[in-house]
Amino acid sequence: MKKKIFYTLLAVWIPVLFTQVQAQVPRVSGSPFPLSAIPDTLYLTSENYAPSEKVALQTLMGVLAQTKPAILRDISGHRTLVENAGVKINDTYYTNFPGMLNRFANRLSGYILCNQKDKSTNVAISLAGVMNAIAIPADIEQTAINAGLTLLLDVRARDEAWALANYGNLFSQKIASYQQSSDDRVFSLADYSAYTKAFQFWDSSPSGALATSVYNRMNKGATFFGWGPAEYETVEQLSLKSMSILPSDWAPNMSALSNIPAKSKTFKQKDPIKPFEVKTGVHTVCFVITDGDNVQWLLGSHDNINNWNNPARAHVNLGWTISPSLSELAPVVYEKYVENCLTTPDGRNVLIAGPSGRSYYFPGRYPNADLETEATLLNKYMKQADLRIVNIIDADDSDNDPGAYLKQDNIDALFYYSYGANYTGRHGQIDWYKDKPSIGGRYTLWGTLSSPQSLANQLNQASTNINSADGYSLVSVHIWSRDVDDVQECISKLGPNVRVVAPDEFVWLIRKNLKGLPVGTGNGLKAEYYSGYHLDNLKYQQTDGNVDFDWGIGSPNQAQLGNNQFSVKWSGQVQPLYSESYTFYVYSDDGVKLTVNGQPIINDFETQGAYTRSGTITLTAGQKYNIELQYGEGNGDAFCHLQWESASQSRQIIPRSQLYSRPDTSNGPVTVYEHAQYGGFHAGLPIGAYKLAGLELKGVQNDEISSLKVAEGYKVILFEHENFAGDSIVLTSSSANLGSTWNDKASSIKVLANGNPNLAGSYTIKNVNSGLFLDVRGGIGGTGDGTPIQLWHGTGAANQTFTLKHLGDGRYTVTAYHSAKCLDIPQSSLNEDVSLWQWTNQEASNQQFIAVQADSGYYKFISVLSGKVLSILNESTAPEAKVVQHTGTGQLSGRWQLLSVPPVGNGTGLTGNYYNGMNFETFVFSRLDPTINFDWGEGSPGAGVNTNGYTVRWTGKVEPRYSGQYTFYITSDNGRRLWVNNQLVIDKWLDDWDIEYSGTITLTAGQQYDIKLEYFENNGGANCKLSWSSASQGKEIIPKNQLYATPLSLANSSIATAYEKTATGKDIVLYPNPATSHVRLKFGAKQARMIIYDALGRQVTPTRIIYSGQEINTAQLRPGVYLIQLDINGIKTSKHLVKSAE
């Protein structure tokens, strides 16, 4: 039998059994990254080791890892990842470096003496890897002597040029490390340098003599780690030499992580849960996070709440760049990123390969022949990492030729940025290689160069021609200055003419709308796996996105199939893009039989060995044809790859989008069945609207539903025709037989909540089983995002008061009064027993609950996202018990009693006007402050305000929830005075601090009273807190719900001061005001220039010409106070606009 070698041949120094390792931690053929052995135990070390100990430790780690990793630094959450992968952790030497060195001294040939932070450190690190030694800074030499080690070299007076001249033949020619050793970067990367036998060096010029000497000794295609002194120059020099770099100068633990396999056998991104869809009259946008080539960032950011683990990512369509090399450098970390990319009803995250492929280089500077080789290697990484799009950064004067990349069968598209102009130099230009696009960056969200508002302004004015390249914008999001929250803010300001999609749908739309191709929405082929060569015994079945498998000498599932004598049958439909003669290829080991449209075009099932077979058939574009591929594996190597090619279609693996099959059966809150009495194929449908394409994605064909099950809290509407047209029927319970009227008649469906719609209001919420109350941990101070939800004794405090806001059909958000944050399923998880927390309202499905009547007037709450019931972990009745989501089993802890309390307001805070000077002398800015709960320390309250000697005036209205006498409290540093209902309640305009002053006034529940608080800061620390209490109201910071800003106070703003003038003889009318979706301005001139500013004086709309009475769209504005500035014949006038919620 012919053998196909597809894993990297490892260096001769790896003393492990190759076949054992390759089955668990594979490398693509041609990988430059070495592999040794999977560790079963790692010794964990503290980051509190002394600096010199860290230098030595790294080289010890790297040298040991050449045989098998033995040490892991306790940093960046790596411990948890490797433990989850089955590796044991031993902390015996956690703070004991001498003990660690004694433990492994007999594995070393000696030590190399160096300084702690200079060129000699790089020399010692480099030589340690090739001399089986440890680098020892001079101040800890005695530790090495005590361990019985012998001095091999003293390099304290040596530099990298000396090491290269005398030992250069010992170092790797595939990997080198460009690493500064005179600062704290010396404490990172060295373990990987020693492990890979890389030469580690620093040259202050990327074209200096030392750097050039290093380049000249390396192989073409070599990978550099670390980072050079100047980004552009470093990348350019390497590119000219057919080399590349992975930013990693602060990267730890790679010597261990590169030898630990992921839990899953293969990496697989999540499939879409909604069908791709063409919508006309919109500008289509794709946001992509930058800098995914940065390995050090990737190694430490997998749990970072500000980016990769930001819960907001579940609510946006977003691309994330990532290095496919990470799938080998740290498989457990790469797996975590695949898991972190969420697909929910509210958003979809998609990984794309970071610049400019497996590592960073400029394709326009890379010699053409070598670029073809690099692209071929990248193609293998794309398959291994399950990536389909490559993000390119290229030199500005490059020809931007995409051919080397797009001819590869695992690369569907390029996102192409120019280095200059902050990645926007290509202005959205789209180039093509056959039917694959290279899409240029158009806009960026980058630091102060653009803001969410200014970008939204540009997108709102962009072309809506979906058949033109102008109708599409690729937006880079600069991760070092912007994050997911900024993307979400920008999206919130977009009008209805702008559509944001994930990267895969973005590419799909461009191919479909610009090329006119019948690009499919397929889900892959049905795959049936058998033991025995001739489809003898069916073991299991699944859906495979395509047929592109390489099992080595193993099998898809050793437990069920063994390693030899198994077979597979793939079946479904194939949809060509062109009306042409197609050639189908099957490269396999062993036999195959391929049938297309009922015609056997390849029939070579009994021949064993590695061969490429082919056959041709004429097909029509867009039509679906039945396809079946049978494959048999005898002994030895096992692989099977199904490709196609035509005059217009480049040869490639047939992609998932063009292959169709019925997916596996599923269940949901509404489950539809092919036959009556709940028989045949069935599919679960969560809440949503399903056109025929959406049903087909679930496996439901047109006019095929004969029975259905409806869970408690849900209802379903069946429609006779596509797109929710024709007759319809509403079902609120299961039906075993839809009868002659509706049997096999439904073409579209809506699944809705069916809860109690009459519960809007404010409550304390009591758990019936325990008698304890729903509670936000931390009391009234627990106001932050991510604060856990628990049970606690009833206190009546604001953190136990919740507002149920009805969203329709018995769906609610549950908002904590004290924080104005919603109950939230963390990370949009579908998992059992996930604990709830509170989070800022995102209007997302993981923050919505269906209220369903239970027994005895109680209620249960069902998560709209997961269908699980709000209950208590392990049915606990103890205080601090966790509130979780759990499958509904009739559990006692899932029943809740709603106890009405006075209604909570809907305020948003007070208007704060900030001045420099001790008596409101110089106005600086105005803003909306949700609460008065500030501690500025010795800093400033905001840009432009002094750190000492300033005043603030907060104005608006306050609304009590109870009637009676209220006590208002102010604690501040320094002076304060407070008016409520125009009465001076507190008057302590004194230069003192940390004294609580109070005053009383009688108020009526639900009535709004004028409130004004004045404050001055003289010198030193600065803080101000405003609280209240009454006989019915516990003492608390007055929450924003009960505070209402005064629009007129905006007249004090800098915008108003600068622009508000009287337009004599021109009466201007603004209506409606307050407004929701639009306003009109009536004035006595032909036209006017208009700009809208927010309360902070930021321009939120571009300058535009308007006519009297013209409708102005304000739907994209958030609720709040705005100033409309008009320029009429050179005279500037302003009007205040209050934007209300929809």
C-alpha cells in the first residue's frame, strides 16, 4: 500500500516514538514548529521568581521540552487550560527555584554564565538550547553550583555576533527569535528559543549587520518570533528574504503549550444558525478585529473581558483575526478561541486568518515563487485551523495580486489592507481571482482617527447599491485602541439602511450580488460510518461540511471503527456555480465510488492504494443534483478528498455552501415532525421567524409538517405560503395530527413566547421553595456588570427590587432597581446550571425571560435563549445560593412569587454642568450623570476641568417611590448645597471633607420635584455622593431611575454658548419634540445648514442642507438631549431636541 506522509518529519533529537505523537498532536506537512512528547505532569512556577531565576527557568523549560515539557509558568490562565486537557499540575517548586534546579540538574550538561539583562543574556539563551545547558545570570551562580552543575561557558563579555560567528552552525535555520534582552522582555519567549534551538538576538536596525547575518543563514520560509525595533522596516526586510514574523516578544510557555493537544480531535467553528440572506437597499458592513497575528496577545487574552471574552460579542456580527499557527503553537489556547467565538440569535463571531496568513509579512515584498510556496503551506494551516478567509496587510505600493492565495482550495476570500492610511488605502476596492474576491478595507475604527459616531455617520451616508462594490464596507477595528463595545456603540447609531453581517456572509453576499453566482447555503453531506470495507455495519452518522479528510494511519473514530477496515458513505445534493462540464476528483486511500445525478462517474471501489480518480458530467448552475460517495479503507493510511473543477471553477474541495443534506434530528421549545403522531424526521425551533430557507437549514422541507410539539410558554404560527403569507393558524399546544387542513401545508413559521403579558411592574421576587429573595450580591453597592445573582434574606433594599418590562408575548427583561442592569445569562451560554449575573441591557435574547403561570399564583421564568428555567443550583435553600438556568423538570426551586412594590421610575440621571473656578466662573462641559456617586481622588472629573478649584451644578428632577418624609444625605470633599422642590435642604458651602450632612423634606410618591445640587472642590481629594432614605426607603445612593435630566440645562453647554444666537425675523419651529423616529424644522428661509450635537458637544450627524418642513430621520439617535444647530444665511441658531425611546 502506498503511504502518504503528511506530518512533519521531526528533528533527530526528539527521542520519542513518532507515530505515538503524530496521532495526538499533529503538524501539517512542512510545519517549521518542532514537536516532542505530550507531558502527563507539569511543575508549576510562580511569577514571583526573582528576575535572574526567570531567565534561568526559561532555558530550563526549553531544554527539558526538547524531550518532554516538564514546567509551566503560572500565567495567563494557562494552568486551567492544560488541566482541562488532562495534564496534571504539581506545585512542589512553585516558589522554589533552587529546588526545581536540583530536581532536573542531572538532565543538563552544565550552565552558561551571563548577565541578567544585556546582550550576553541572549547569547546564553541561544547556546542553552544547543548545548543542553541552562543560562545562569551571575547573581545566582551559586544556585547552579549547589545543584552540582558545571560551568560550560562564561559569556558575560560576549554578544550575539560572537555567538553567531562561533556557534552559528548549531542553530535552527527554520526558527529565529528577534528579542530585546535589555528590558523585561528577556523574561519571555526564551523557553521557546531554547526549545527550538533558535538563535535569539537583537539588532536596533532591521537592516543592520547582525540582523542581515541572521537573515542570510536562514532557510526561505523561516519564521521569526519576538518583535523587531520598527514594525514596517522589520516586516519589509523579512518579506524581501521570503521570511515572516509572529509578534511574541512577551509570549510565555510555548515550549509546553506546543506539545499539549486540544480536547477535540479537530477544530471546528460554529455553523450559522440563520440562513444567509440577500436584502436590497442596504449598505452592507463587516467589522473585523485587527492584530490576530500577535501570539503574545493571543496567549494572554482568551479570558479578557474587554475583548475575546466580552459578553457583548454574542450580540454583534464580528470577525476576529487569529494566527492559524496558534493551532500548533498552543492547541489548547486556539481551541479556547474557537469556543469563544459565539453564534447566537443576536450575533455571530467568525475567525479569520491574521495578517498575512500563518505569520506576518508583506506579500508585495515577498518574491513571487516563494509566495506560492508560502500560500500552499498556509492552505494546510487554514484547513487544520478551520479558517476560510485571510486578512492581508501589504505595502502601500504593492500590486495586491491575490492569485497565490485564492488559487488555494481552503481559502475563499482575502480581506486586503494597505499598511498606510490605517488599513484604508484600498478604499473598498474588490479584485477577483476567478470567482473569489479580494476585498479592500474601506473604513477603520481606530483610536482618535475615528469614533463610533463618526464612523456611523459615514456608513449612514454610504451607497445602498448591493450590486456595486460601493455598497460594501470592510471596517478594521484596531484592537489596541477600540473594542467590542465600540463596535456595538457604532452599530447602535446606524440607520435602517445599513446592515452588519459576519465575515462569511459578507463574502457570500459579494460573490452572489457582484458576480451573480448561485452561491449556496448548504450544510454539507450526510455521512454514515461503517465498520467493514463494504459498508458492512453502520456505527454512527453525522453531517460533514465537506469531504476533505486525512486520518493518517488512524480512523475517524477508533473506538467504533478501529484503525483499518472501515467505510463511509456520504450522500446529499451538490449545487454547481456554473453551467458547464464539471470534472470531479477523488484523491483517496483506498477505494471509492462516486455517483452524481444517478450516474456513476467514478467506480473504483475495490482498488486499494493512494490514487486520484476523476470523472466528468455536465451540470446547470444553481440546480441541485443528488450525489453519493462511497469510500472504503483497507489497511494503513486513510484519507479521502472530494474536489471539482470546470472551465470557470478553479479546482477545489467542494465547499460546504454547495453541498446539501438533511441535518441530524433536533428538539426545541417547538419541535416539528415529518409525519403524524410525532413520527419521522423532526427539528427543534427556538423563538424566531422561519422563512423556507430557515426551515431548510433545520432540515424541514416545504409542505412537510404533519405534527408538532409545543412546550409550555411557547406558541407557533403556521403560514400557508413562503414569507409568512396566506392562511395561518396559531397553536399553543402540541398536535399529534394537523389534520387535512394543515397537514403538509406550512411553508413558513413563527415561534413566539406565550407567557403572561400582564406582569409589567416593580417587584421583590421571592423563591417559593426557600423563602429567600432574588438578590444582587454586594447590596446596593453591587452595581457593576457581572455581579452575581443569588438568594438572600428579604431586606427590601434596592438590590432586591426588580422591574419587569414587557417586550410582548409574555417576554420580559428583569432589571435591578439599584443598578439599572438586567438579569443576564453569562456569555449567552446554553449550558446547564450556568449562574446568572447582571449586565447592562443589550436588548438581547440572553436577557429575556418568559413568565409562565405556575401553581397557586406563582410564576416560573424561562430563558428565551436557552429554554431553561430560572432555578437554584442543586435546589439549595441556603442564603447566597446561586441562581442558575436549568432544564425544566418541575423543580421546586423554579417557582417564584412576585410581591408588588411601588413603581420604579424611568429616569436616566441628572444633567451635570462642570466649571473651572470656585464659583462657576468658566463653563467647561455638560453631561448626563446617572447618579451622584463620584470619587475623583486627586484627579479631574473630565477633560478640561482642573484637578483643583472647580465647581459642578447638577440639575433635574427627583421622583420618590414612597410618600413621607425623606432625608437627603451628602458626603463630599469639599462644599455642597442642595435644593429639593426649590427648598434649600442642605447648605454647607464649607471647605471640609468626609462629613455626612443631611436635611429632610416631605415628598409624595410618583411626583417629580426639582432638584439642584451645587458642589465645589478646593484642593486635594475630591468626591461627592448623594443619598436618600425614608421610613419605607432604605438608605441608598439615589438611583438613576429616580433622577431626570433637565433639557434646558443644556443651554449652559459650550455648544449652546458658542452657537446660540437670535435669528431675527425667522421663527423656527421644531416638531414633534420630544421625538422618536423623526422631526421637522419649519423656518422662514429656503434652506439651512444643520448639525446635531449630543449633550457632550460631540457632533453626531454630518453637516447637511435641509429645507423647511423636511422630515429628518432621528431613529439612529439614542434617547437623550441633543442640540440642533442651524445656519440660516450665516446666522447660527440652535434648538434643543429631546429624543425619546421608541
